[in-house]
Amino acid sequence: MTKPYDEILAKSEPKLTLQEHIDDCLLIWEILQTNFPQISRLRLSYDFWRVLRLAIVCHDLGKGHVDFQKVLRGESNQWRKQRHELFSLPFIEGLDEDKRIKELIRLVVAGHHKDYEQLWLRYICDFYQSDGGAFGLPGADGRLEYEDEFRRNVRDKLLIKLADNEYGVKLGKFSIQHPEQVILSYQGQVSKMNTTNPGYFDLLMLFGGLKHCDHLGSARVRELLHISDEQFWFLDQKRIDLQVNGRDFYDHQLACGNVLGNLILTSPTGSGKTESAIIWLREQMKHFGQGRVFYILPFTASINAMYERLGKEMGQPYVGMLHGKLSDYLYDYFDDFQYSLSHKKEKIDELRDKFKTLVTPVKVVTPFQLLKHLFGLKGFEQGLFEMVGSYFIFDEIHAYSPDVFAQIKVLLQYAVNCLHVKVMIMTATMPTFLKKELEDAIGKFTEVKASPKLYSQFVRHRLQLQNGLLTNSLDLIRQTLAEGKKVLVVCNTVKNAQMVFNELNERVENAVFLHSAFNGRDRNSYELELKRGEENGSIKLLVGTQAIEVSLDIDYDVIFTEPAPIDALIQRFGRVNRKREKGVSPVVVFRESNPTDQYIYPAETITLTIKAFEEINVENDGIIDEAKLQYYIDYVYSDWQPKQKEQFDLIYNSLFVSAERLVPMYRSKLGEEDFYKQFDGIKVLPVVLQEAYIERLSQFDFIGAESLKVQIRKNKFAQLMRENDQNLQAKSYSIEKKDGSLLEIKYFILTKKYDSELGLLYDQQEEWIDTSGFDF
């Protein structure tokens, strides 16, 4: 039977009634209660789920404005780009709730599309006059009188019936209050708002929950996955397989399953830390219940690998990932399915959107994907909502600079203290003074260490200190390759790595090269080649930079490496004899640094590392006893260096204060600038790829075009711009959109040579003639 309010639309393409949209949002509301049971632990001052339901029912009632309906139907109208959510506000006054609850619902409904600064400046001041003429002259041309606009155009009786008949929400008599009162009242609270204020999380969580319901409801999402014991069955199978062969999980892995709450695990590289984390996670979920899972890694390559691994083990639909190069990864991933370009773009958007939302319960991420919420970036309220009762797993947390480490400490404190997050931190090589910072951040915790017996079983490396520079000792590496050994070479700079690979590649049938100066297309190609080569054993040589240090599951016979800090070298060593099937394998470290290494690693740290290694040579004939590595790490890193400590304290204190003062429904422009300032990279297009770039743009293949660019450091970019010798040139390309308008794409051309096998070659100039004529 048709009801009178069935004609009220919420969306135009595809046409969706207001009731259908509210139903979709309430479906998400119902699912969220299963996935976020730990909301109740926040000690909010009201029944969260009941009040969120009221907010959902009321949030779009303002769409019943006659002219907004005409907009949705493509009819002539006088809407003038007003805000429909502001016409929802009077209905909330009719709720049979106390004043505080109605105030909360009004605030989140008013701000659920535009932040309060935009609402005030762009809509209230531009559109509506008040009876008191609070801004400008009453009746000024082009201004609307809000109360009259509501009475003439909002079909309130019909909307009241909808709320009552379909959702049992009774809306009594209400007066029509000007929305400026809501906005001005909230603006008056902003300067006093912080996490210690009663009611702060009342508002933050209600807004985050409403936004999730509205966003996922609008997308007509029908299911949000949650983790059941089925996702952990792979652990049971692994244990059965081990026991069949007379083995079992390591003691430290089993110990992780007996811990409730925060945990710090120290164990050797290659001793099954990932399984330890999932064993711990299983126990937490049994005790504390559902919560989203964030597996946090420092490097893109290791995130891609962990995403694929956990997808196979826990089930692909349950695992997502987020990092800055996700589009490049998905672009190559869908190549394997031979999709057309348009179909590929659809699949990329679909999967990327899925990863960004609450659909996937496990996400493999960089720390920045979580940290951005503490900087107040757009959508931070949803991000913090998603963290409530979640589980953080940090893999090799040592691999960050002092400023990022400071940010991670703030994140951990906020997450544990405010959002009831449980944390597991895993490391093989953390200096004691850094560990104390983390202990301070997470509060109560349990420590698990691998047993002395296990450490003795992990004696797998014999250190060899080699005089001179690695680049002057390539004959030694050639000889090792000629013996049939699988060789890993790690350089500190891309330039050195390029030279070494160029010299060694011609002697090896199957070699892979990895570093940061490849474009997205080539980097993904080589990461895939490395992965396949590890599976079939075909790779004989891998040359790379620091990117291979963490979490790549590779296993080599020997490593030759330039000098680096002890923790970085231990991580590099972990890629040699990883499975401990080769007895004791050589790890060769060259004593001499290149002059440019001082810009990458502190000289004093390198000196102390070499001294520590010399002691290992003298005392233990070069055999690395992993149980004693903590002693050597603390010898090299006894405490903060003064400049590092100053930097750490500055970043920690500023972000700590900023995070405590985040204001829901207000974007922090300063915080956004601070967040993006720390990313030291700008993408440029090698000139040799300009034709391919324009070809992809002309096909609207924006991701494919972007994957041709190379990221260079900001200081290098600035240097090239200053040189003013045409090395770096600003360009633009225009393409016609379907509606006939022009879309202008701006980009920078770099005239240095780019080689798909070696990457960007800063010392070589590409010969070319500019015939594009697209200067700007």
C-alpha cells in the first residue's frame, strides 16, 4: 500500500526514497552494535545506540523541503544550494528527550555534511537572515528568511508521520528556531573543548557513528564483516602440521596466547612474530570481544606482502590495506585479470573504498593512516570511532625517526587511555630507552621474550668485517655469485645501488633491483618479480637499499652491506639464512662509509656499530649470539642524542596538546599542514615517459598515468628548481570531459635520464626537444 511520504526522495541517481535511505542507515546501525560492542566501555553519559538511532531517523528529514525535492527530480526550483540538514533541526526539538540529548542530536545532524566553520561562513551568512539582523541588513537582496522558508516549503506533517509510523519516533510540537543559534552556541564551546571535558566523547562518538551509518547507508552496504574463530583456524592447522613433525609453536608464541591486554614481544627475526600476534589477537577477542584490527608496518613493500599473506590465512574478504601507494598496487593487481580499462577503474575504486570503510575488519597500514586522525584531518571523527576497542599490532616499531616515534607514542597513549585499544608491540632490535617510551605510553603491559634456548637455536650468522668500500670490492661479490650462492647486496644510497647492480647484473641470469627511485609501475613489477622468484627459487641476486630491511619474507645465503646502524644491519641480516637451514651463514659488513652516508646515518652511530661488531669478532669469532644483541644495541644506542631528544620532545608535546583539543566537526587547517609537511616527497614525470603519460591521461587512466611518476625529495626538487637549467619544468595537459568542460592536469617534467631497469639517474641528462607547447 502506497503511503503519502513514499514520494519523498533522499537521492536522485539512482532514485531512492527517504524511507529507503533511513532503512539503509539503520541496517548499518544494527550491524555496528555487533562490531563495536566496546563502545559501552567509554562510559558515555547516555544510551549510545538508542540516541544514535534517533539521530539517524532525524538526520535527513530536511530533505522534505519542496525545492530540494525538485532538485532531485531535475525540475525548476528555488533551492539556491541551501543545506538540507539545517531544515532537519526543528524536528529534533519535538523529540521527547531531555535538553542535553536533543542538543547532541542537533549538533551532529547540523554538522554531518559541512563543518561548522563552513556552515557559518558559506551558508548561514550567505543565505539566511535572522529576526534580530545579527549579520547584515534584514531583507538584503538574495538572503532568505529561515523561519518563513521552513514554514512555506518543508512538509513537516508528512515527515512527522514518516518518523512515527515507520520508526516509532514521535515528534511533538516544536518551534522553528533559526540554525544560527545552534551554530553560534557550538562556536562558543570550541575554545574550551578538550578530551577532559564531560561530554566530549558523547559528541565525538555520536558524530562518528552517524557519519559511518550515513556513508555506508548511502553506499547501500549490506554487510560489515567481523572476525569469528574461523579466521583463526589456519593457526590450528599450522600447529597440527608442526606436531606431525614432532615440533610445536615456539614457547614465546604460545605465551602470547596467555596474555590479556597490552603486550611487548621481543624475539629474533624469523621466529614467527606474525603468528605470535595472531595468537595474541585470538585470545583478546575471546575475552574483550569484537574490535577492528590494525597491523602496522613501516614500509609499503612489507605492507603489500603482509596483506597478501593475511588474506590467504584469514580469508581475503576480511583483510584490507591502506598506504600512500595503494592505487599503484591495485592497478597492477587487476592487470592479472585482464580487465578492460573502465572495468579495472571500477574494481580499483570498489576495493579502495572497501578498504577505507568499516567493511574489512583487519587492515594492514602505515602508522600515518592512524596518526592522521590525531591531526584533525577531514573524517577524523570516523577514524577515532573505528579505533574504539580495536587491536593495534606494531611490527618492528624501531624503524622510525624521532619525530615519527614521538607521534606514535602520542597515538598509543590516546588510543589506550581514551579508546580502550589493546596493543601488541613486536621487535627484535629495540634500544632500551625507546622501549621505556613505549612502556610509558601503553601503561600496564605484559612482556614476553623468546627463551634463551630459542636464541641459541637462532645462531645463524657469522660476521665478517671487510675493509674498504663495498663499491670497490665487487670482485668478492662476483666470486660468491660464481660459487652458486644466493646473494643479497644492500647499499645506503640509490646511486651506489645502481652502480653495483649495473656491474653485477650482467654476470647473473636472474637478478632483482629494489629502491625508492623507481616509478610506481616499475617498482610494483620488481616487487612481484621478487615475490615469484622467492617462491620458485629462481632469484640469485637482490640489490637494494633500506627498503628490504623490514618484514620482507626473503631468504639468502649471504649478504654484503655498506655500514649502517646496528639495528638496521640486524634487520638486513634477518634476510639471510632466515629459515636456519644453512648452518651458519656469512654476513659481510664493509667498514668504510661513503661521504654521502653522513646525510642518511649519524657518523657516531656508525662508529659505535663497527666497534660493537669488532667486539663480536674478538669475543666470539664473529658468531652473532642473538641473545646478546640487546647488549650491543644498548651500547650503540645508550640514550637519546641531544638533538634527537629535542626533536622528539617538541613533536610529542605539540601533538599531545593538539590531540587533546581536537574539536568534532571542525577541521584543523594547521594540523593538516603539519601532517603533510612531514612527507618528504614530490612526484615528477621523467621526460622519456611523457608520451605514455599523455596517452594514459587521454584515456582518463589517471592511476596508470600517475604510476609513471617518480617521487623525489623536497630538497632535491627545490634544488632542481633553483638551478633554473631546465632540469625541472612545469607542464599542463587538458582533456575534454563528458560535459564539454576542460580538465587541466598540471605536472612537472624532469629531464634527467630514467631507465626502467635502474630507475632515475640523477647524473645523466636525457636528450630531448620540447615540442609539447603546454607550458604554464
